[in-house]
Amino acid sequence: MRRRPLLAALLSTPAPAIPARAQEPWPARGLTLLVGVAPGGTADLAARLLAQEFAKGLSGGRPVVVENKPGAATQIATAELARSAPDGTTLLVAGAPFAINPGLFRGLPYDSRADFAPVAMLVRNGLMLMVPAASPAKDAAGLLALARARGGLNLASAGNGSMSHLAIEILAGRSGVPLTHVPYRGTGPALPDLVAGHVEAMFDNPSAALPLAREGKLRLLAYTGAARSPAAPEVPTLEEATGLPITAENWFGLFARAGTPAPVLDRLHDAAGAVLSDPAIAERLRRDGSEPAPMPRQAFADFVGREMEVWAAVIRERGIQPG
């Protein structure tokens, strides 16, 4: 009999209020994927493939928008993510400059280690060393010999601190050959000058190099990956071509704002992995010279931390300054 008043009291007690955030389905609004470079290229392609697939399921029917915000070596887009709410609805597709910038720039408008949550590695690739079709250099060893004979060559890059710039610095340092870095405001302006012969060589992603090589406008001399690119297996690695132990890989991954709930990060990570595992999408990426590279979320965070240390050391060794 004593149990009845107790039971009645329990039933009449209001249940604890559930926070409104916990009651809301995620995402409560559409998703935005920021990209720190202009449309075209590997980062943009990866972002648009994610957006296309996320819109089919992850976003719950809400729009998924890709916003290209190029400039300041990708700092503009990265800073926008740092200012966003930590709810996983604003994301960033970023590449190697994310890890290069902390060692290159003082006073970044964000903390590269503290302000972001690495979500998923997407793709990685080496760079193609390429010259105009009319160049007398027929291979990478011939390009270095030409540079020695002329007392140096001008090599274009997609910008100061880009992977295409750092590849020049590594090659110059390891070979002892004078190579002059000519920075452009992105791949788009650099490639026409390369094709026209206004600069003598350039490193860039296969997605930019392969179409022009197939059209006969550029000659591919070497690839900076650890192994040959499946998209151009006839092109030797830079180490094969020169005998120098040089590997330089670009990569692109998905980032959220630090403080985003772990279940949301896990959901985003799994969704990105599902996109990369789609055979048609994987083939689309490989056709452009990029290799899908999924890894566990913590492994990706550890990878980004190591990349920051590696490139900071190269920047110090070569005395690279912000442009």
C-alpha cells in the first residue's frame, strides 16, 4: 500500500526538460562547403562531389552549397570556418596549404591547431613537373641540365606557399640547381603563361596538367608521388627521373569547426567515406589523377599535425617568406 503514494508522486513529477538542441534533427539547416581556391581543380572537384552526394541523404533534403572563397593562400575560406558556429553545417575542403600556412605566416586570423576539427581525408596525389611542348627539355634530368647551363630557370607556381611552390624549393635544394620561383595568383593564370613559354616549367596537380598534356600543349616530365600516377603511368616519378629522393604529395580533406559534437563529426566522416567508396566517384577522381585516401578520423588529425611539422621545417630550411 505504501508503494501507491510513491508511484503516484513519481508519475506526477514533470520529466526533466530535454534541451531543444537535442530534440532537433541534424542538420537543422543546409550545409555549406567552403573552398579556398577558385572553381576548377582537385579541391573544388572533391567539394562538389561531396555536395552532390551529401544532398542525397546526409542533409535530409536541405541544400548543400559549395562556396569558393579564394585568396590569401586559402586563409579567407579557412578564417570563415573559424568564425562559424560549431554545429557541423559549415565545413571546409582544404589541402596542403592548411598545414603549410602555420609555418609560413605570422599572425594568421585563426589557430590552425585549436580552431578546427579534422573530419576526413578525401584524396591525395603527387604533382606533375611539366614544361611547354616546345621546351628543349625532354625529361627531368634534361630540365636540370638546362638550368645548370643557363644559370637558372623560371618555374611558375600557383602562389607563394602552395605545394607547387614548395616542390620547386625541394627540387632546388636537393639538386643544387638554381631555380627561380615565379608565383601566380592560382593555377588558372599560371598555365597560359607556361603553355606560351613565358615561364619554363611548373609543378601542379594532375587535374590541371593532364588535360593540357593530352592536347599536346605541355610535356609531363615527372611525378612527385611515391609511385607513378595510375592516370599517367608512363610518367616516371621524380626520384626515378633524377635519382634524387624527392616525394611531395598534395592532399585534400574535410574540416569542421572545433567544438562540433563528436556524433556530428562521426556522421560527417562516415558520409565522406561512403562517397569515396562509390566506384563511379573513385573512378572519376582517379581519372583526374587523384587517389581516394580514406582513413580514421583520429588518423587524419594526426596526419595533419605531422604535415604542419614537415612543412614548417622545409620553410625554415629554405628561408621561404610570405609573398
